[in-house]
Amino acid sequence: MMRLKDFARTVLPTRTLAFLKRTRIRLRKARVASFPALTENTFRTILTDDLGLEDGDTVFIHGSVDQLNLSFPVRRILPMIQEITRERGTLLFPTYPRLASYEFLSRGEIFDIRKTPSFTGLLSEIARREPRALRSLHPIKSVCAIGQHARELLSTHPHSVYPFDTCSPYYKVMAYGGKAVGIGVSSNFLSFLHTVEDALQREFPVQVYAERLFSARCINYGGTEEIVSTYAHDLRKMNVHDTPRFMKRHIASDICQDLTICGMKFFRADTRRLFHAMMALAKEGITVYPRSSYSRSSRKWSYDREKTHGGA
């Protein structure tokens, strides 16, 4: 089914689309400006008391600072998190390229680990430019990491034909007691949930990947070209889900919880416990995706389980 946004792009003039985009941005900015401004002290309390960050944590961070009303410079967020997690901590950020995965690969774009900017939020780009930061060599789902375990978390990502599989930092973060948090975003932006899909692969009720296997050109830290093979998500299926609703309905709040603080969105998750909970649900035919996205063989199973579990 074509989304309303995609349908509008096919029928409305470019000038009208540009006007609607400017209007949407202006309204969003006005909405964020209406929230109480967060001071550094208040923000630090959110990080420690609400999101549960501590000394030595390994944390996967998703953020949209445009959705926060801050009374202090954005550049203070990364040092603040580092002050909390200290030297033993490791911070990870998704650093995806500008284009959607399938489009990026089908165009034959080259991913340069040193130069390709991150388009998954300003905070991730600030982290990518940090002198101590490392980045994984994956063309579409690259991860930036800073801290004690950065190298071992990122090193095998080029082997991830499925971007969130056992070689990826998304999966490996569990071995370090990893946490995932959202700053200015809901759990709709929680990349970690895709580890369950890649662990089950063809047994997952929804076939989330397009069929084509790409051989992507990547430039490593030495300036040498490497070929990384990977699948890309089928966005027709990926864009239709409501993760906060799924979490509230199926996952205990001490495992994953969406939070609204001063009108702004945050989330926190225990990656290991969340993985096992979502794996068990997926094997019962319950996922974040609507049943219309399921493969035919999975639809009846999901329908039968719905009466017992309340559906996804």
C-alpha cells in the first residue's frame, strides 16, 4: 500500500511540496519551542535518573536534537554523556548515509568510512567527528563508537550480509550489557529491534529485505577500496509499524519504555532482555509489523495467536 506521503509526491507540484515541507518544519519548530527549556542540570538528571545511564555503560544512542528545547549548546550533550559513563564506558551511534539503503546501493554510491557524513541526526555526526571515534565499514548501516569496547564492537561489521546480524555492533552490544536510549525520539527509531529479524532471517514472519544482494564499494581507513556484500530493507514493509504501541502492549516497562518528559520524547531499553523477549514473541508470530506485511505462511499463524496475545 502506498503511503499518503509517497502518493502526495506523485500528484502534487514540486512548488507545493516545497511549501508543505517548509510549513511542516515551521510548525515543528514552534511546537518544540513551546516546551519548557531543558537546562544542563535537568538534562543530566534525565540521562541518569530517567534513562538510567551509569559509569561504565555501553550505550547505543539514538537522537534528534531538533526535537529538544535546550537552554545550552548541543555540543555539550556528547561530553555530558561521556562524563556520566566515564573511561570504562562505550558510546555507539547509528551513522547512516543520506539516501535510503536500497537507493544508496542501487545507485552504486561509494561509502567512505572517513568522509561519508551521518544523516541520522546531528548528535551522530558530532560523534562521528570526535577525534577518538571509530566507525564500522558497512555501506548502509554503519555505526560510530567511542570508548573502551569500540574496536571489538565494530570490527566484524563488514561481514554482515544482513546488517543487524551476529557480526554487527547492534547484536554484539548485548555481550557488554548494552543499553539503548532515545534522546528526542521514540522507540520507533530503535535500530536494535532489527537484530531479531536478522537472527531469524527466513523464519521471521515478515520478509523485511529486498531480494537483491548488493556488492557495495567502500573505502576503509587506509584509503583502500573494499567490497562489502549486504541486503537492503524493503521500505514498503519497514515504514508501517508503531513500535511504542508494540512495546507498551507486549514488553515489560523495565525492559523497554517510551517516556515523555516536558513534552519531549525519550526511550530506554535493556538490549539483552529485549532481544530475548522479542525473539520469543516473533516465534509466536507477534512482531512490530501489521499482519498485512506478513508472508502468507505466517498470516494464519499470527491470526490464530492474536486471540491469545492480543495481536501486534
